[in-house]
Amino acid sequence: MARTEQKERTRRTLLATARRLFATRGYAGVGLAEIVGESGVTKGALYHHFEGKPDLFRAVLEQVQREVADRVAAAADAEDDPWAQLKAGCAAFVAAGADPDVQRIMLIDGPAVLGWNEWRAIDEATSVRHLTEALAALVAAGAIPAQPVAPLARLLSGAMNEAALWLAQSAPDELADTQAALSRLLDALRA
């Protein structure tokens, strides 16, 4: 195996192990020794790829954010109508956020570990950017009354993040009710 391939495999292994451990026990409950031990690599290998535990967590968080954004985009892209795309994407976000692993990494530990500003920057680059683009297109098309899109996107993003956190403490059947409430909330925006 080429050295570059080996380095990439080590990085993927570290990310997968760290993700599993962070998701199940949280950032504070996992040590670097455990991550490298379960990954079958040395601490030197970890430090070759990451500056330390916070940097490794940041990479895991970015990976989770990208996967959620991909799920949201796939759900939206499955629809032809821009309004249906918005609703499908928002429903997919809430469903993805209801996953306990995603909640722990993306919504609970993310802001706590990286700090609010850094976490928001990552969120802005993925979820909020897609939501803002969708809302801007709907405003431009007249489907939503003309208004500043930035605050609307943050209000909806905050509501969906809060719904995902609430779902973590709720019964499994609450997802359908939450998505129905979100659908009614979005329908109230229509022109």
C-alpha cells in the first residue's frame, strides 16, 4: 500500500473511532489514549493528522455536518417544486437531528467544545447556507412575502435545532408530530 493511502486510511480510522466514541459517550467522556488504542495507532499518528482532541472533534463535527447537509439536499432534490423542496429539506434536517449520535456531536457537544462562534461558523457553512439559499429563491419567486432572509433563516434553523434536541428527550413517535408541526409552521410563511 502506498504511503499516501496508508496515511488516509489512518485518518479515516481515527475519525471513525473518535466519532463512535464521541457519539456514545460524549467529548468529555473520551480520552485520546482510548481513541488511539481502539484505532490501533500511536499518539504520534494521531498528532500527525490532528493538533489534538479538539481538532479531531472539529473534523468529526464537520463530517457529521456535511452528512446531514447531504441528507437534506438529497431530500430537497427529490422534489420538483421549490416549496416542496424547502419542506422536504427541513423535514430531513429534523429527522437527521433526531438521531442521537448526530444530536450529541452536532447539537450538544459541538457548541460546548468549539465555542458558540466556531460552531456557528461550521453550521453557517452547511445547514444555514442551504436554508438561506432556499428561502431567498422562494422570496424571489414570490412564494414567500418579500422580507430579509437572514433573520428568517436563523429563526427557522434555531427552531429546527431546538426540535431535534427536544426529540432526544421525547418518545420515538414524536418525530412525526414534530415534522407535522414544522410543516404547518412553514406553510404559514407562504404568500
